[in-house]
Amino acid sequence: MPTAPHPQSTDELYRALQENDRRPYGRLRTVTAEELVDAAEQFAEPVPLVHALLELQEAYNYGSEPRKSPVVFARLLTLFDEQPDVFDERLRRLLFWRFKWVAHALRALPEIPLASLRQWLTEMGERYEKAGFGLQPYYGQAYQLAAHTGENTALAYELWAGRTRTPLSDCEACETCERALYHLTAGDDERALRVWEPVLDGKESCQEEPARSVSHALLPLLRTGRADRARELHLAGYRACRRNPSMSGEVGRHLEFCALTGNEARGLELLAENRNLFDEVDSPLDLLDLLTGVEVLLRRVELLGHGELPAAGYAGRTWTVTGLRAEVRDRADDLAARFDARNGTTAHTDRRRARLDRAPLLDALELTLRSRGLDDVAPAAAAGPAPGTASADPESLPELITRARELSRQGHPDAYACWARLRTLVTTRGYTHPDDPAVGPLVQLRADLLSDEARRADDKDRFADAAALHEEAAGLYEDAGVPDHAALARACALLAAAEIPAEGADEADAEAKAAALTTAHATMVRLHEQTPGLAPYQAAGLLRMRATALGLRVQTTRSEEHVAPVLAEVDLLHAFATRHDITGQISGAMLLRASTHAISGNLPAAVDEIDALLQRLEAHGPAWHLPRTLALRGRLQLALQDAQAAHADLTEGLRLAADWPAHTVDTARLHNDLAEACIHLGRPDEALRHLTRSAEADLRRGSRTDAFCTYSNAAQLSLDLGRVEDCIALLDSLLAEPDVAAGELDDRLVAQLRLTRARALHAGEDLKAAVAEFVALAAESAGWDDDPGSHAMIAAEAAVLLGESGRFGPAREAADQALAAHTRAPRYEQLSNCLRELARLQARQQGSDGLADALAYLADAGRIADEARAARYEAHGRSLDTALAYEHGRVHTHAGEYEEALTALEKALALLGEPGPEQDHAGEWAECVRLAGAVEGIYLERPAPALTRLDAAVSRLTALGHTEDTEPLTSLAARLRDEE
């Protein structure tokens, strides 16, 4: 099936070639290139065919199809031999440059005899010599063949490296990599890294660099103690080569790096992300490199005892680590043997063995913000004993049941594990219930287990499930003849049912919830009064739920009139618990009182109550209430803007929480609050760690939406900190999660993750990937009828990026989408910024040819400013009218319309007004003066008034103390005086 309309003219062909050149390397680009060659053959002119063949060879070369590249080149070479005049100087140079591509392709194919490789090099040398090109590129290819076979490398290296570079030499970055690899092979890590330095620092680059060099430099960096640098380069380098068939060997080395730094789980994640390479890499040499890296990873995972973990491998079947490793080993061994047989050496088998035998270089290196171990990706093991345990040790059951009930009465965290153990025992085949009056009948134990299950549902805010389970437990307690237990279960069911309306968010839902809580409280009071024979701990439990219901009502309504009833119930609970010495409920009463004061806005009273509670807990316990109480005091300190005290309390709460089972304290919230404290204290890196820990804690407890929201905040913070690669790596990991890929997570949350990633890609100067993501998001958000404002924002950002990449047609379309959405949900400042930036980009890139389109953008921005003025909208920065006048100045300057530019800039200066002592807009005013001075003095060649303008501005700024803003003005003035 054709991928595009068949070009009917050479102009259409060239446009199609240009469009295809913008596509990423891969099957679509290659198929399109093949079709364009077919199209080019219909024209009588040979030049279009040459261009089409060059594009096709490039697609094969970077699409990892080495078998096809030489065939295309042979056609080009025949055309050159038959019609040399068809090739201008540029085409001739391109042709001779690609002799090296063919040499590389032939090396990558073990079926090509070594004699043929050498014959090709001979032809290359002869043709270079005949054409008058220097032979350094030829000797470079001869060295690469020697390095490939492992023979005579020292001599071949000297013959190449000692020669002067020529215009057809490989780029500086590629040659740097080859020289570094020579020293690396010789065992000199330090020298290799010194040679690599300009490439690793980004001073030299090309299509494949620095990604290729980075992948080779990772292990030398570790061996020489530069772990942080290795981590940094891994993040950036991996992103540059992932899923790319022509860089599959680089992907393999990143997998190897993960395996040797304690990051096996990340390695498996990256393997899954690159699963396409198993089928898309057609280069045997690249495939050998990839498979060896894969095997290093899988072998390490297997050695750590996780061979049964699932692994992403060849399509068509499900793989475990062990099964995939065996498959990869056989294929890679065969490839290495074929290359060695062709070359008459053992070089490839030896190199492969050396990689496989490497021991880990570090026990653990934190590579990403989302650090996970193999246990985190392993399927959860079933809790509890092996089958048969119940019958093997029946004597322990009465003690275990009694202990679980006693711990539950105390509210002790260890009850959780006891009930989990009992649940496993009761559900084991052959379970026999103890015939013990102290334990009671099986139906009572089943009710206990249902109550525990209901509490777990409560903890996860699954209120409907919790209510149903509590009700079912109450019925079983009635059947067991324990109505006091049934009363407690029904009270719990009432409270859970009243929470269900909270799933809404509008005022009506809040009123409904408040009414439900009022009814639940009244029903609990009647239940309390009508249930005789309650034990003190049961009566205290009912009082606690009564107070909790009213506390939740205050939290829902924030009404002052609802505060006093809560405090009255809390006083009843506190007095009763004190009278009966129920320690946990005394603490609970004080915590409820403090929370009620905090919700009602009486923070000093809340802090006093918390301080008293902490003193009591330290003296009388229960100790497991300490982390939760410290967490509340920390939040109160945050509200009182004492971040240092909050940090101390929250840190201590987190430390104490480690002494108790994970469910005891909401450590996710603790970490989140600590992150907020760290932000206030100016410690953003520490805040970032706490955000990721918070998300990990939410994931462990199954709160995936909360976890992804927190991860989203962490990604944004890392982007704000300039940690672009950390941000992208974190988001890539999240977006690769199965439930995200399957569309099971909230689509708006996923869109937010993708939006942050697109912004990070832009910040990381990957404009092509950023544009693709923004365009996709703009298309998806167009269907958000309930949120046109977000679509306006996304479409506006997409338009700007399209403009940056020079695609002004699609940019105009995206801007029009944003404007249409803006009419439904105004985004004045964002749309104005977008339109002005598009105008600037078009004028800067197209000069006078782009002026009309640029002015159309500014006209749209003018209408936005008029709408904002009518709506009494105030911009966060300079006014929209001022910004618009300034942009008119810049646009007309780019277009060479200097009088109009100066008029616009003087209007902007008038709107800004002269600066005052405060640093409010002094910088903007100075920049506007500078541009006006440049237009007037340089472009309009009127230096005298320009100097008067500049000198006056410098004097004013200096007098006001804004000396840092004068430097650009004095520099321009000096230039104008020099030119007079």
C-alpha cells in the first residue's frame, strides 16, 4: 500500500523527499524512500533519481538494513561512472563519503567473505586517489576492519591516526570515539576518557554521537570512580538511542550498565521498552552487540534468584528471564562464531566472553528518581504458611485467635498480621476450628475476619466495600450470639456508608455528606443506648466513632456551629477512657480534639493539645500513636509557617514509623509533607527525594492514582530544578507501566505526565520529539469538551514548538485551535504569549517574506488584549498591550521595516513608563531602550539621537541603583561611538 500520493513532478518529488527527511529512521521512512525511488524513475532527468537513491541509502543505513545499503550504492556508482556530469560537487562528495557506509555494512554481514571486504577497501582507496581525495578516510576504514577482526590493530591505528584529516574524513566526534575505543581495548581507561572528553561534554557531535561514545564510556567511568558522571550520561545517552534499530548495540551496553550497577529492575524495564529491536535489527553485527548486553542483564537477574520473572523478548511467545537468556545465548553464540569463522580469529567470541564474565562494578547506583529492585517487579508472593500448616499445629490456633482479638481491642498494629495469618489458616483445605469456649464458634471468627477486611477497605477509602463488609460481619456476630460485637460492626458500617457521598466534589455532595454524617451519628447514639452489656473497650469504641462522625462533618462543612458538638463528644470519650484507663482511646480523644481545633482554624489550641498528647504518649503510650501525632504537629507547624519545626517533627515521625508495620502510619503523607517543608526551607533536592518516596509508598499500598499524582509533582519539580534527564527518565518509566499503556489510569493524569515530558524534551533540546508529543496531545485534548481551557493551553504550546521547527502551516492551524478553545475558556495571557512568539519566530526565520503572517498573529494578539481589557483581566507580568507593542517592534525589525519598528518600540516605552526605585520593570524598560537604540542608531543610521536615548537611560538607571541593567546600553553606546 502506498504511504503517500505518487509525485507527479520533480518539484513534488523534492517536497516529498524533504518531508520524508523529517521522519524518524524506521520502517515508514524506509518504505516511503523506496516508493520515491520508484517515482523518480519515471522522470527523464537523472538528478531526481540520484537524490532519491541517496535518501533510500540513508534510510537503509540508519534503519539497520546493511544488506540493502550496498545494492543502492552500486546503482549510484554506476550512474556516476556513466554520467559523471550529473553529479555536482555536493553530490560527488556525498557519493564518495558513502564508500565508508558500504564498508561498514559489509563488515556487519558475516556471510560476506573477508576477501570481499578487503577488495572493497582497495576499490575505495583507488577511487579516492583517482578523484584527488586524501587517503585518510581509506586508512580509517582499514583500521576499523583490523579492529573488527582483532588482527594488526596497532599498525592499522598508526597508519590512520597519524594522518591529516581530509574533507571526507569521518566527523571529529566519530574519529574521537574510534581513538578512545583503541585505548579502551588496550586497557587504558583514563586515556580513553581523556580522548572522549570533548564528545562526552557535548563539544563534538553528529548523527550517532555522543550517544555511541556514551554507551562505551559508562563502564570506564565506573572503574575510575566517576559514578555520578556515569549516571548522568546513562540518562541522556540512553534516551538518544532507545528503540533505534541502528543503535541497538548502544542499547545493549546500557542494559549491561544497569546489570553491573545493581539496577537490574531498570534493566528489565529498558529491555521491555526496546522489545522491538529483537525483530527490527537486520544487522548481524549490531544484533550481536545487543544480544550480548541483553544476556549480561538476564544472567545477572538469574544469578540473583529471579529467573522466573517475566522478560520482554521475541514476539510470539511469553518469556521468563531464564527462557529468554537461553534463547539469546544460543543466537549470540552462533553470530559470534559466524563472524570469527569469516574473519579467521576468535575476537568476537573472546569479547563476548569478557563482557559476560564481568562482575558487578557497584552494589547499587541510584540511576533514576524511581529506584526499584527486582522484588518490586516480582509477582507478589502469597502471604501465610504453606498448605497443611493448620492441621500440623492446631494447638496454636486458640492462642493466635485470642491474641488477634486482644491486639484489636488495643488498636495495636500487630493485629493486622495476626488476622492475615488467621485468614490463611481458615481458608486452608482441611481447616478444623478449635472446640474451645474461650475462642467461640467458627462463625464468630469469620465475622472477625470480615471486620478486619472491612477495616482494610476503609484504609483504602473503599467506603462502599467497607460498609457492606461491616454489615455482613454484624450479621455473623448476631448469629454467633455476641450482639455487643454486632453493635460495633454496625456503627462502623454507618460511618463508612456516610463517607460514600464524599466521592463527589460539589456543594450538593458536601451537603449530602454532612446530612449522612448527622444521621449516622444519631443512629450510633441510639445503638449505643440500646445495646446492653457493652465492655468498656466497646463503649469507648462507640464513643470514638460518634466523635469521629461529627469530626468528619466539621471537616466537610467547615461550619463553626458544628465544632462544639464534636468537642462535647470528645470530652465524653476522654472522660470515659480515663475512668477505665483505656490508653489508646485517651490518645484518640486528644488527637480528635487537636484535629477539630485545627480544622476550625484555632491552630494555637491545636498545637497545645498536640503538645500535651505527645507528653502523655512518651509517658504512657501507646508508642505506635507517636508517628501519627508527630505528623499532625508537623502539618500544624507548616500551617503556622514554621517550616524548620515542621521538618523536625515530620522527620522524627518518619523515623519512628519505621518501628511499626507499614500500614500503621501513612508514610506517603509524611514524605509529602516533608517535601513541602523542604521547599519552604529552600532544599528542593531533598524535597524531590521525599516526593518520590511518597509515591513509592502509595504504590506499595495500591493507591496508584495518588502515586502517579505525586510522581507527576516530582517530575515537574525535577524539571524546575533543571534535572531534565531525570524528569524524562521518570516519566518514561511511568508511561511504560502496563495500566498506563492499557489506558486504565485516568486519561487526564496521563495527559499531564505526557505534557510535562513534552516540556522536558523541549528543555532538553529534543525539538523533534517535543513537537511530536505536543501535536499528539493537542489532537487528543481537542475532544475535552469539559476542559477547553487545557486544550487552548496545549494547542498554544504546540503551535510555538511547530514555529520553532519552521513548520508555520501546522503552527497556524494549532494556533487557530487554541483561539477557538479560548473563546469557550479564556486564557488571555497564554494565548497572547503564544501569538506574539509565533509572530517573532516567523519574522525572524522568514524576514520580510514572513511579515504578513507575523502581523496576522499580532492582530490576533491585539484582539486578545482587547478582550482581556474588557474583562478587566490583569496580566501577571507586563501588560498585554505593552508586550504587544514591543513585539511589533521586534517583528518589524526582523522584517527590515525599521521606521515602523521604532514607532512600535516608542509606544512600548510609553506604555511601560519610566522605571522607579523598585526593580519592577527596569530590566524590561532597559531592553526596550536597547532595541530602540539599535534600530535607530544602526539600522536607521541615526547614531546621534540613539546615543542621546541610551545615555539618558543609563543615567536614569544608575541614579535609581539599577546598575546591572545598564551594561547592554553602555555596550551599544560604545559601539555607536566607535562607528561614528
